[in-house]
Amino acid sequence: MSAHNPPRLVNLAAMSLLRDEALAIWSLEYLPMELYPTLFMAAFSLRRSETMMAMVQTWPFARLPLGGLMKKPHQETLEAVLDGLDVLLAQKVQPRKCKLRVLDLRNTGQDFWNMWSGDKYHVTSSSLMASVAKDMPRTKHSLAPLEMYVDLCLKENTWGKCITYLFTWVEQRKGSIHLCCKKMKIVSRSRETIKKVFRIVKLDCIQEVDLNFTQKLSSLAKFAPLLGKMRNVQKLLLSPIHGSAAEEQDHQALLQFTSQILRLQYLRYLRMEGPSFLEGRLNQMLRCLKIPLYNISITNCLLTELDLTHLSQSPKICQLKGLNLSGVTLTNFCPKLIQGLLEKVADTLEELNLNLCGITDSLLTALVPALSCCSQLRVFSICGNLISMAVLQSLLRHTDGLSALRLEFYPAPRESYSSLGILNQERLAQLKAELWQLLTDLGHPRKIWISPSPCPHCGEDVCDHLSPNA
């Protein structure tokens, strides 16, 4: 600890008190609520399990954001806290001082600990008092089920001791503990693992589901009934799903899946990567949505013109903020179709990704007027398309009036390559200089990224930026 950043007196007092753990535990009855977070942080740092266990039983706030302290799972700390909860659960009436209703094991809550430790000097006294007032003492009442929040990533054979201990503990106390998981990522294909988790977790608490493994449409259909019980899901992310709705078996599987999507009344974000079954069937998916989407991502698959027609005409995109069609070939589609899609979302669209879509000069030129009307656009990316220098310059001129635009990713101009498709670095440098001069002449400082090969934004590995102020 440097002389310029000395420890606060309250931290020194907490450390001093913990030298005698029995005295620290005895003093909890008289300790002001404002000192609880500091003492708990000190006990956590010094691994004073008995003190942490006792503090849980007298915790004067509604929420204990333990995950904000445990950057990595620590079983000794977790066991101490859960032992404290066991003492609470054994009591018929909630102790006078304890207000604990939620144990949060997610990697959040840093604001809470920083505020009470004094690390956030910008926190005003009014916001501090608001946080205290939210957890003010309440009258005695019988204990309702306590809530426990976790974020889960289900992988094959990666159950650590902490998560195994936690699940066993919760399963033995299901009537008294509600295990809530807002974000769930499923990498494991093990049906037993998935069944075990969903037997314990409250499904209606889940708000984000990421099925992060390649699977068959028939496998997705088997999972669908569980998905249908997650009625509060707002974000659904699906990794590559193989199947063809033209085949009777896959057609029935698609019907089973979409019938469960109908139950998701709050779905706002839909991402499907490589959905081979979707070609010619996008309308079937769109009809299942209950409310307008904020973000739709359909990537690396084949779509028909009819699919895009249904997308542009769907009332479910009237509030769309994000559109990602990367890897969907648009080369042979009627330009007016894509133009109409952009015009439909022009008032709300904030992010547009059209990477590796086979966009040509003629198609991009046709889209420029519609792009110029996207007044809320913040992020725009068309990497991986073969665009000439002249069309790229025209695009930059037309989008110069988009005041919200902050991130722009463009491919290296077609003139940067030889007839054999080999990148000429000297020629690319010359074209970059010309683009830089154009941005300067336009008079509005803006940064753009030029990607001769995949950029960080679109998954590729070489990217450079231009800025008049560079």
C-alpha cells in the first residue's frame, strides 16, 4: 500500500477486529449496517469462515452479491455462506436484523462492494442512501424461499467441486431455495447433465439461452419442450443446426420446435448460426414470434428471395435495432427486395452486418439510398465483399450524414488485388490514403476500418483503421 493510497480507517478497524474472531462474531449484534460490507470483505480476504457464516445470519441487506467478490469459485467461502443459510432456514421466524432474501453468485455486484469500500468516489451520498433505503428493516415474518442467482455454462465433464457442492446442497433444500439462472450456456450434449440441471433450476427465471453446439434438428426438437417452459426467455442463441424441412422427419421436428417458440412471450433477440433447415421456411419461424424483435441474426446459411420477402414484410421487425445476415449470399437477389428490407427498419436500426454476403458494386449502389436513411445506425459492417474504390467512396459520402455512426468496417477495395486475387500492399496503402483524404474533405471526423482479410468485428484477423484525426 503506497503512501499516496493509504488504507481507510474503517478497513484497518475491520482487520483489527478479525484478529479475535470470537469477538468479531459477538460484535455483529451491535454493528451498524453501514459497516457490514467492509467487515465481510475483510473476512472474505482473510478466509474467516466462522465470521462469514455468522454475518450471513445477520446480513442487513436484501442481497448478498458474493459472486462480485469471488472472481473464481472458492469452495471454503461458499460452504461458509451456505452453512449460514442453513442456520437461517432452520429458524421459523426471520431474525430481527437479517434482511437477506437473495444470494447472488454471479460475477456482478462490484458496484455494491466498491461503494461500501470507498473505491467509487463518484458515488453520491443520495445514491448511497437510496441503496440503503431499498434494504431498510422490515417487520418479522416467516421465511419465504430464498433466491440464489447463478450463471451456468454446462460442459462435458467440467463440473468443478464448487458447482457440484452447490447443486447437491440446493437439491436437498428445494422447498426452501429457489435456484435462478438468468443466463445459461449449454455446450454439453449429455441429456443426463441437462436433465439434472433443469430439475433444480427454476426454468421461468431463465432470460438468455445459448445452445452452443452443432446438432441435428431432431435433437433440437427433443430439447424444445424444456425451452417452452422458459417462458421469460428474451434472448435465444442457436449454434449450427443441421436438417432439411423438406424431409418429413425434419419437417415434424421443425413443427415441434416452432410450437415451443410460441410460448416465449418475451423473446426479443434471436440468433441462428448456420440454420440449414431454414431455407424457404423463415416465415414459419417469424409467425411464431409473439412480440417484435430487437435483434435478429441469421448467418451462414441459404435463404430464398421469398424468405427475405417475408422478413421485410413481417410486423415482428418494426422495432428492429440489430440485423445480421453475414454469410447469407445476396448476390442474385433482387436489389429492391433488400432495399425494401432496409427501408422498413430505417427508423430503428442501430447495427447492420452484411459480411461475406457476395455484395457487388451494383447491389451496394442500389442500397445506398436506403442506407442513407438509417438515421440511428451506429455500427455498419460489409467486410468480405468485393467492392470497387469508386463505390466505396460513394458509400462514404452518402453515409457522412449519419450522425450516430460510430463503427464502420469495410473491405479493402477491389483495386487492391491483382487479377489472380493477390493483395498488393503498396496499392492498398495508396487507396487508404485516398480514402483518408476523402474523409478529411468531408469535414466530419470519423474513423473507419479497412479489412483486406477478416477483421476483429466480423471474425477475421487483419484490420486497419483510417481517421482524419489519426
